[in-house]
Amino acid sequence: MELRQLSYFECLYRERNVTRAAARLNIVQSALSMQIAKLENELGQSLFERNRRGVTPTVAGEQAYRLFAPLLEQLTTARDTLAGNGTPVTGAIRIGLVASATNEALADTVARFAVAHPEVSIHATYGFSAELVEQVRSGALDCAVINQNFVQDDLDCQDILDEELLVATGAHVGLDVPVPVPLPALAGLDLVLPSRRHGLRMVLDDALRAHAVAVHPRLEIDDLSVTTSLVARSRRVTVLPASIIEPRLRDSTLRAYPFARPGLSRRMLCVRMPDRPRTGAVALFVDGLATRLETLARSTVRLTDPDQENNDDS
């Protein structure tokens, strides 16, 4: 098993498409397919199912990603630290993030990066997507991780995460609606949601509008850490990204329920001004953050309430 194979596997897992993954890795598709086949042969497991739209991870593929992603992140960090004839990574990172990305993924990324690259200074701030975009334009930030809703044509974009949104309740609260949850059913629930200027609320409102449904929550809270704590201790319901819910599923303070097909997701991008150089320090930090967010989002698959399996109508 080689680091190259694990890197190829992770890229294909995230892209779900051989053409896109090969382009991102700057290799031909046949080389990617060959290395994935070698990895599958070594593991004795099929990691992907091929279909007309691309590839889908098998159960073994999901398990392999959960096991390999943290190892790959550590190996990549070690390699980058030792690369370049011993020249350390230096400089400064000024990054902005939407509040829904400032969970333990940021803390983990900063902690690991600071150890691997002690000569790099990090300034991380959070805010709403529109505000962060303006700070990128003004030069106050090198880049910002934002929701796709706010992307502008003059910005350079890097995909960070496409993650599922889930309905969340307290650990001992059941839902009086079908599971998986039909979007229109949200109108009958006691919801806690972000305000309408929040990217997550925009995604939700756009999806509800397609069903000619609107929600009018009595509580609107933009700080998702406050929302999760409130929901955990009450009978209220919310909608949260998988990466935010994951720690609360792990400590059994929340339960999560998927939306009915086709589901609901939000896409996050890292934006910067194309006329400003992207330093090596910034590139390493953003890639590490993206990997950690992806790991958290994917691990909700095994932590989501197992009762759902009996109710799934798919």
C-alpha cells in the first residue's frame, strides 16, 4: 500500500467521478483506475461501484475512508514538513470562515498545522459569507471558506465540501413525521433556524420554495453552537450540516434524521482574488481543513440513528 494509492483513493472518494479526480490529480484516467484497482486487490474489497454518473463508495469504501483519511492527513503533513530540502514553511495565513465551518475541524486543523509548521502565523476569523467576500476583495483576508450562494464571478474558487444537511433533535426526542423527513413536513415542527441572512437558511428556504412551503420559526439563532445546545436540552428541532452534528452524535446529545430523496445539501468553497498569489502555507492549511471537514461529514453515516434503517423508504 502506497501513499500515492491512498491519495488517489481519497481524491476519487471526494470527487465521485474518475474524470474530475484524474484532472485534479493531473494524471490520466487509466493511471487512476489502475492504482485504485491495485488498492482494491490488496485489500480484497471493492471500494467503489461504477455507474453512469460516476462512482459511489461501497460499504468497504466508506470504512476505508474513515480509517485512511486521518492517516493520510498525518502522512501528508509529515511529507510537506520534510519536503523542499528541509526548507520550513513560513509566512502568514489570514483566513475567514462561515460560522458553520468553525467547529472542531478548525481547532484540529490549527493544532496540527501549528505543530507541523511552527514558523507560520495564523489569523482565523468568522462571519457571514457576504462579509467575508468583501474582506477577501479588500485584501484583509487571503481567502475565505463560504457557502456557494455567495460566489461571485471575479473570485477564484476551490471546492471544499459538499455535505448533507440533516434534521436534528435532542437525543431523547422522537419526530412525529415520516423518516426520511419530507421537506414540507418542516412546516409543522417547532424549529430553531438561523436568520435569513445565513447561508444555511438560504439553502433551506430555496428548497422549501420549490415545494411552495415556507417556515416561520419562533426562534432564529445564527450561532449554531447555541442552536445545538438549545436543541439538545429541549423538544425543538433544527437543520444542521453533518460536520456540525457529528460530535453531538458521538456524545449522544443529538439524534439526526435524513431528508427524503433527493435530500438536502450545502456546498462550501474557498474563494480568493485571482490576482493575488496563493502561498504554500495557505494551500496546505486549506487542504488540511477540507480533509478534516470531509472526515467529520462522512462519519455521520455510521453515527446517524440506526432506527432510520427500518423506516427508510428508499
